[in-house]
Amino acid sequence: MNMHYGIYGGQYVPETLTGALRELEQTYLEAKDDPAFHGELDDLLKHYVGRESPLYYAKRLSEHLGGSRIYLKREDLNHTGAHKVNNTLGQALLARRMGKKRVIAETGAGMHGVATATVAALFGMECEVFMGAVDVARQAPNVDRMHALGAHVRSITDGGATLKDAMNAALREWASCSDTTFYVIGTAAGPYPYPMLVKDFQSVIGKETRRQCLEMCGRLPDQVVACVGGGSNAIGMFAGFEDTPNVRRIGVEAGGMGIQTGQHAASINGGKVGILHGMKAYFLQDTDGQMRDTYSVSAGLDYPGVGPEHCLLADEGRAFYEVANDDEAVAAFDMLCRYEGIIPALESSHALAFAIREAPRHGHDHIIVVNLSGRGDKDMENIRQYKEKHGQNR
Amino acid sequence: MDRIADIFAARKPLIIFTSVGYPTESRCEDAVCAAIEKGADIIELGVPFSDPMADGPVISAASQTAIAAGMNVHKVIAFAARIRSRHPKTGLVLFSYMNPLLHLGYDHTCTLLAEAGVDAILPVDLPLEERDELLEPARSHGLHIIPLVSPLTPEERIIRIVKDMSGFVYYINVAGVTGERAALPPNIGEHIAIIKRHTALPVAAGFGIASAEAAHAAAEVADGVISGSGFVKACSQSTESAADFTAELLRGMGR
Ligand SMILES: Cc1ncc(COP(=O)(O)O)c(C=O)c1O
């Protein structure tokens, strides 16, 4: 198998981890061709997760903006409240196939941690989640959920104490116990084969969207939009539109306080090619090649890198990567709450913010699909604090 | 001239890892020179990296301290050049994660390393699959790339890892990250014997060695003994501690 996406991707890990990656690749390639594997996964996606998730026409929002018709792919309605579970179910089935009794995961917003804790409970596996101390504080409801599900949460204080540091800690742990433990990576990043298998497990988003849009609108959308942290919900959405160049694929990175301030997490728009977490990709770095601490109001986007396939898509102009800043994301969050009665995750609010910017430029015949990757219950305290700090409370 | 080969031909070397710039640049330099004067044969100069995912708490913390004080690849290379001018026979190995090297450019990095008198690069996160991208620039500047083998590496892979390599082979004693261990696994000798079936290169053992007993056990079965976290910890205390630590390991090795 080709481990690279152009110059990106690969398997830049210490020798100690190469065997575990090989074992995972072999298991996955076998499972991929096994109808029983897909049968079980599809059954769980339907009855446990509640797929398919609806494609919903946000009529009031669209009419308010007075341009494009905005449709929402409702991944927020999945069990556990985000797209993350599509991937954790797939990986948990692989873990079981490999006879592993314990799973570990890194998490930022906590949604992947919750989704991993959930499937561990479902399959009777032990679960430990690595989470930066900053994120433990700002995503407290998800820490409680993980505990309720029987997972152990390890708070990581290294570095900036966010997602990057949690992933370092998870990789360190995995190096010492890969014989018994399966590492469930939460985004389309990390060493090969993770970017490939995470994409495959998330591609259900794009496949469903394509079919649903044809059914509802009689044609494909003009644009599909998704937020990009490591890039799993975006690559899953994009996967449904690989052979349709007229569908513009747009990823939205976290601009934090603005790219020019340096306080952001926009790896493609503000980064350089680097190597971390097993892959070559765009990373935010300083002038010495040290990884920078990133900033975003949204914990799930607060990561200095991005999955390798996105890097190649960006270079080749096959997908486009925009930026939404904190203030735009929070305004988009409010607007969806007020106009549609839907509370979106702050991560997904970045994708919405782009659509809100874009819609007025087009006519009513223009269709934008936004991947609503998760729901925002976890973000309420965070939003309250943000507004307090910026004098927006009433 | 192949300094590394000469060193292994003369004796079983003691190889000392230091996190360059820790606890400060000058104290680190004093500690390294003290170790060399006590008898350390090869120094692994660790480039501090923001995300040392193969390192345990001691080296991770040392890296953060060094970075906060402004240590970077350029300064590590200048550090190497100073050690080289004082100790022409000591082996110098740059120990680094890939990102700082990629950032500077592989070819440029190798040019600077060769000029500074460094002998080899030990890339932590560069397995066989990705090795070619650094191997060519390194070779064209006369630098060895030190291959690593872990206890989990199967024999067919060992064959491919050691094939056509130079310098020495680094055998990682334990699966996991760097740091002291209460005891070394009993089967290091068997693993090293397998490696030696497939290469004429010397094999040095590292990870978890921080006492005379561990150094003794490693020297029984390996061609060289590597110690890192223990030395870094000693460095943080004083130059004398670093010298004493080195002497203790040498004593364990019967030197
Ligand atoms: C709801 C939601 N959307 C998006 C993301 C970002 O991840 P990715 O880019 O992998 O989709 C996260 C990550 O935590 C999330 O929780």
C-alpha cells in the first residue's frame, strides 16, 4: 500500500511502534474485504448510532441571509453527539479483531474521548483517555461523561496542555503496551494507516450527503463545507465528492484571534511542512522548527497540524481551505441557535461561519452543505466565558 | 577516517546522551567534557524538541528547559564544534527528532554537521520506511545514520534495517520511552545475537541504563553501552555528579 499522499503522510515513528502499525494495517486490509466486518459496522451505525443522519434544509437561516440555500448534515444527531463515533466504532471492531482488551485515545474537545469511552463500554474493553489539562478544564462536561462511561481520564500538563500534548502522551503510552492495547486515533492524521482508515470510516458522511442531496434537491451541492481540526469530518464529507469537480470542497480552519496575531490553529493557511505524530504535513512551527502552541476558542480545532491528505488536496487545489476566527464562530453559533433551534459545537460553528459569509454572495439556486459535525452542549460554559470576556453578555 | 569504527575497534565504548542546553548551555558543556575526561567515548548530542514523543519525563523536561532558554539546532551544532575542537577523538552523534532537521533542510543540516566534525545522526522518528530521505544527504557528507532496532522488531525486518548501514546499530533494550528502569529485560543478549547474525557492525544497547549494575549487564552482551536519562539527571545536579555518574558506569563496564 502507498503510505504517502504526495510528499505528505508516511510513518515517522520510533522503531518500537512500527510493528503495531503493520499489524493494524494488515488487520484493516483484511477487514475491509470482509463482508461480515462491514455487516456488523453498518448494523451498529444504523441501530446504535442512529444513522443515517438527516440532511436538513436550514430555511429560516437561509432566508435571513438572503442567498444560497444552506443545508446541514446533522452529524450532531449521532449517538454521543458528533461524527467521532463513526470512526471509534470502526476502530473498536478492529481492536476486537486483533484481540486487544484495552483501548487508549487522545482527545481535545472530549468528543472523541467520549466516543471512544462509549465503544469501549459497548465492547467491554478497558479505556484510558489522554486529555490536555487546559481541555479538561474547558470541556468539563465531557470529562464527566467519560467517567460515567467507565473510562479513566489522564490529564496532561506538558507543553501547552492541549490536544498535541495529549497525543504525545498517548503515543508514549502506546510504545510501551502496543501488544495489549489498541490506540484509537480521533482524526484523519497520525502515522499511516490511520489517515486512510479514519477517512474510510468517516466517508459515510459524504456518501450519505451525496445521495440525500440528489434526493432532496435533484442535484449535487455547489459547495460542501466542513471545519478542519485534524481533518476527519472534513475528509469524510469530501470523500463523497471526489469525482465531482463542480462541487467545491471547502475546509475551514480555526483563525483564533486572527492569523496575523499568531494566536490561531490554521495549519494549512499559516503553517509549514513538518513532521510530528508520525506524519509529514503542514504544522505551525517557530523559526527553530519547534511546534507552536496553538490557540482557538474551540478545543477540538486547537491542534498545530492537519491530516496529510488535506495537505495534498490544498497543494493541488482540489479542495480549498478558509479561516474563521473565534468571533465569527461564536456569532455563527448564536445565529444557528436563534434561527434554527440547533445548538452547534464550536468546532462546527467555524464551518457555519464560512457559510454565513458566503451565502449572501449567491442566489437562491446555489446550494451549500455544511457538515454540522457535533452538538454544542459541551460548549455552553466556554461560550458563557467567551462572551463575558468580550462584553457580550446580557 | 572513520572515528566511530576506530572507537569500537579499540574498546567497548561508553556512549553518553545529553540534552544539549540542559540545565544551561555552559553547565551542559562542562558536564560533557567531564564525562569525556572520565572516559566516555561517544557523546549523543540531543537536539531539544517541543514534542519528544519517544522520551520519558526526565529528557522531556530537560528539552523544555533548554528550548525555553533558546537552544536550537544551530546552537547544538556550534556546541558540537566546540567539543570537537577540544576532543578530536571523541565520537559525536547528533540525536534528533526529524522536524528540526527538516525545518533547517536536510542537506544544509548535513553540511553544517560535517563542518562541525559530527560523525553521525541518530534520527529518533525515522524508521526504515522513511529513511532514504535523510540517508542520501547524510552519506554525501560522510555522516553515518545510526539504525535502531527494538525488542519488537522481527528478524526479517532487522535484516532490512541493518543492510548497507554504517556506524553502529542502536539496540533499544525495552519497548517504551527513554528513562531509568528498575531492571533490564533478561533477553537483551538474544536479541543482539540475532542482529549480529545479519551485520558486521557493532551493536550498542541503550534505554534504561543508569547504574553500574545495568552497565555491567549491558556490556556483557553488547558492543557498547548507552546511557541518557541518568546522565541528564546528574547534569542537573553538578558537573561533579555528571563525572561521578560516568565513572560509575565505567566501573560497571570493568574500565
Ligand atoms: C464536533 C467536532 N467537530 C470537529 C472536530 C475536529 O476534528 P476533525 O477535524 O477531525 O473533524 C472535533 C474534534 O474534537 C469535534 O468535536
